[in-house]
Amino acid sequence: MSKKVVIATVKPFSPAARQQVEALLKKAGYETAAIESYEGPGPLHAAVADANALIVRSDKIDAEVIAAAKELKLVVRAGAGYDNVDCAAAKGAGVAVMNTPGQNSNAVAELVFGMMVYMARGQFNGKPGTELKGKTLGIHAVGFVGRAVATIAKGFGMNVIGFDPFVDADKMKASGVTPVSSVEDLYSKSDYVSLHIPATAETKGSIGKALLSRMPQGGVLINTARKEVINDAEMAEVLAERADLKYATDIAGDNDAELKEKFAGRYYSTPKKMGAQTLEANTNAGVAAANQIVAFFEKGDRTFVVND
């Protein structure tokens, strides 16, 4: 009996990317079905009822979705972050959860630099700005994306430092990143900080006044990670107290309208999360997800399982 894979994307893959994903799965003998741009949980619950595997992007896969999918064995998040999936509920139901680390890294890293140049040049307001060359870039979390950011930074002639207690110092150095001993040290020494930490119980709300106030004159924070890691109230407070600081984010916080009104020219948010929104990243993450599904069922490969 063939396996059924449901591609559930409230933010759809590009048509070309979805076609490649479906072709790969069908070649392996799997049945595919797609649900795109849906509203509310009802359509998703119905779609997963007989699914053996699920490919998702930003879709919320909670305990109710998992309970509705009686045949489900695997959820693959096409991307690095997987906080939209209830990993504990999945594990309790015997469902493995995977991500596809590294597949969106270049897309996010390029966005980081697009935002950095935009802020350095005063959001292209016609007035003199500053250059990135010679500035210090602090990378907060030196994973796949952080290392891709470091590679590009070297091309801009930037000095790159990083903090990540989960990454070996030698691995950072091999990527051109000079490790610092503490997160406080990172913010104190960085003209720009590129934020790549996940949203966890420990990190939610952790980026606030205590760290931002340490940044040098003219400091800029770039956030392509998660909105939950920012302390919104303290961000507004420190921007009010420090007229030199700037903040650009790919994930608007709950006080987005307030920040835009009060700090025009020093605050920028993308209309929606854009980090992985390239044709290449769409294809890379989707194809990786499909390959991981086939390897999981045919070979028992659990390399990218995150909820064991």
C-alpha cells in the first residue's frame, strides 16, 4: 500500500517548487495531495485524515491536527525553525518531526544584508548614509544562517564576531567568526547585530533593553529570526531613549504600528516574513523535505528528527 503525503501550505510553495516535490514523491511510488492558502483549521484537519506524512511551512501543527491524522508518522517542516509544530504532542502520538536545516540559509542571509544596507543608507532617503565596510557585525546564534551571514559579511569587508553557546569555537572560527565569551559582550562590541536565535522558553522576550542599551552609537539590530524573542515594550523604550539606535525586522511585533509611527526612519518591518521567500529556497526546502520523507519510510533514516 502506497504512502500518502499531504503538502499543507497556507503560504504556498511556488508552482515550480511544488511540481518538483510532487514529482519526486510520485517517482518513489507515493500518493500526494496539496492544500494551499486555506483558512482556519477545518480544511487542514480534513486533509490530514489519511495522511502518512505531512510537509508544512509556517502552518500550525498542534495537538488537534495530530489527533485528526490517525495514520500520520512524519511531519517535515520545510525550513529550519519548527516552533509551529507541537513536537511533544507529535512524540506522544508516535509521530516524528523533522526540519530541513540549511535549505533556506542563503535566502535569509541575503535578506539580512539587504536590510543592513537599507538601514545604513537611511532607508534610501537621499541623505548621506554610512558603509558596512570596516564595521563590526555580531551574529547572535551561529548556525546555518549565521554562518551564511558571516560569509557574505567578509565580502563586505566587515569584522565578524559571534556568540552561540551551542556551537564549538573552532567551528565558528572556521566560518570566519571570532567567538566572544558572552551575549553581553556581543552586543557591546557590535555596530550591527544579526539575530538568529529560535523562539524557546529561554529566549522568548530575551532581546530587550539590557542588551540593546549596550550597543555602540548608531547600533542596528536586524531580526530575521522570530518576533517572540523581542521584548516589544523594552524595544520601544530603548528606541525612545537612544535616538541613534535602529531596528529592522522580518517579523513585525505586536507593536509594529506604534514603532512605525514613533520611530520612522529608524524602524523598518517587512510586510510579511520574507526570509525564505525566494524561488530557490522554496525549491531547496521542499525537495529536501520530500527526500527526507522517502528516506524515512524506505530506509528508516531519522537524521533530521527533532523530537526523539
